[in-house]
Amino acid sequence: MAIIVELDTGWSGSITLDKSQIWLDQPTQSATAKQAELPPMERMSQGAIYWALANGPEASYLDAIYQLGSSREECEHYAEEVQKLAYKLLELISLSLGLPANRLNGFFKDHRSFIRLNHYPACPVPHLALGVGQHKDGVALAILAQDDVGGLEVKRKTDGEWIRVKPTHDAYVINVGDIIQVWSNDRYESVEHRAVVNSEKDRISIPFFFSPAHYTIVEPLEELINDQNPAKYKPYNWGEYFTNRIRSNFQKLDVENIQIYHFKLPDKFG
């Protein structure tokens, strides 16, 4: 198990890292091998630095976290605690689906989850600045800690209006991701959201993205499908899916990012 940290300092620049400085999974896993061959700028964007938090020699690069005023020990402790919360949420979701509490835990034995430390500088003309564009999280769960400035918006399904999520002190925002949507066969739905910048104040947010092992085949859980409720998605490999999404982020703007609806099966009753 390893947890990845992405440090986003809010600036743009080209940084070249050799392969010992970026997170690598087992080389026998084809999806990660593809990631290892990415050009440097496809591993680095907007000052984002990837390194392993828990294991391996890459952990020395955690010293970079001092830029945000936190120590390595604090970040390691936070990662451990938020991971416990993620497993608890996973168990509650399993129970809500009528499944044993630990039904989904096995998918996370070799999980490669990651934390992103986001800094959004204030912008006097916020509508001209890109915070984080609209998207759905491809992971299982996203657990967001944020300051009191706010900037997260979710898209209301009924009319497409963007609704601001007001920060609540000492509370997390939990986003169900695409993987939970597929596992639950659409009983849960991943939420479309974005982040906008503030005109007067800088904003800090710390999302934790809970992801299964890269070799996981994501498909509707067999306990939740039958003749009356057939599978709505084709199986896909999580590692390859994640790698393809990273690659498409750096393609031309008219190239669509891979989404779970690309794996949607025709409705047999539709």
C-alpha cells in the first residue's frame, strides 16, 4: 500500500523528474508501466509533485511539503487517519447496498490512493481564472478538507445549475466517485463538480482520493445484478482507465477525457 501526494502550489512551470522521483507501481502491471513512460510534462502540471507517502525511497521527497507549512510527520498522520475514515465510509456504503460491511475492502488491499494539496491564489477577475474545471471523480471516494473560503460547486442534476457548497467548520465533504457508481450499478451516482477561485482570498483544500489497486477490474457487483436489474457497465481495468485519463488531460482540448459512460451497456428494457 502507498498513498500518493500531489502538491499544487498554484504556479505553472516545467520541472523534470527522473523515474526514481515519481510514483511507480509494480513494473509487471501494464497500466503503470505506461505511466512510467509519460514525458516529464505529463507527470508535472501546475506545480503538482507526485511522490509516495508510505513506502520506498521516494518518501524523501516529502520534504517538499514544508512549502505548505506542514511536516512530513503531520502529513503521514493525516493520511493514516483519513484512510481509516475512508474504510469506514466504504463499510457504510456496503451495508446500505445490503452487502456485508467488508464486501469492498478486498479491492483496496494494494490501493494507490492519493492526497492533493491545492492552493488557489486569489484572482480579482475570478471568472477569467480556472480553478478546477467541471468533472466527476474517477476514484471510489473523495474526502475533502477545506478552509472557510469555499469554492466547491456541484451541478444540480434537475436543471444543470451550479450550486455553491458552503464550507462547514470541522466537517468533510464526501464525494462518491465513478467506481462506487459502477459497483452499485447506478444505485449511487458520482457527482459532477468544479472549483472556482475567490476574488479576494487565497483558498486551500486537501482532497483525499480513495482508489483501489491498479489491477482491479471495475464492474457491477454480482450480488446487485439479476434478470430484472442487469449489469449497466462493461468491466474495465482501473489502472488503464486512470492512466488514460491522465494522458487525455494533456491532449488537445477537443479530445474527450475517458468517462465511465464509455463503458455503459445498452438498456435491455429501454
